[in-house]
Amino acid sequence: MSRSLKKGPFVDPKLLKKVAALKSGSDTVIKTWSRASEISPEMVGYLFGIHNGKIFVEVRVTEEMVGHRLGEFSLTRKFVRHGGKMQKELEMKAAETQKAQVAAAKAPAKK
């Protein structure tokens, strides 16, 4: 459910202070635990370290991200691929065929 329009977007005040203290485009990471904060236009160009429960995931904010929440760009669950022994064998065969194709493309063509 979205936030009421009369309340406005939620942005952590501490986070806004940290953004105001830095200059745009700097490579300093702004660490935050506030995953619920919305990305405002003032945050574009900064590098954020968003906590996912275990580590800080570094995310550079772009114009397309404005209006989204910070937590959307720092996933909390790690996807472990499906399959098992059979899937691993299929992936290895695919990798070998791809290597063979690359090697064939690099070899000079004979006339």
C-alpha cells in the first residue's frame, strides 16, 4: 500500500543531512540502514551503501531511480540456482561449446 499523498514521500532526515554535507559526484559511500527512504532528486549522483541485513551493497543513484525506495536496489535474499548434478553438467557442456566457438572465431580463416 502506498503512502498518503498529503504526507509526502518519506526520506530519513539523517540521510538528507549526509547528502547535503557531500558534494555531488564524490566517491564517498553514504552508509544507511534506512531502506524505506524514497530516492529524491537531491540524491542523484551519490554512492549509497544500503544495508541488506548482512552487508552494505553499494548503489550509485541515477535519475531513473527517483521515486523508488532504497531497499529495492539492495536485495536481502541470495538466489541459489536450481538444479543439481544434472544442471551442472549441462552448464559445463554449454561453456565448453562456447569456448570452442570463441577459439574458432579467433583462428584466421584460410583461403
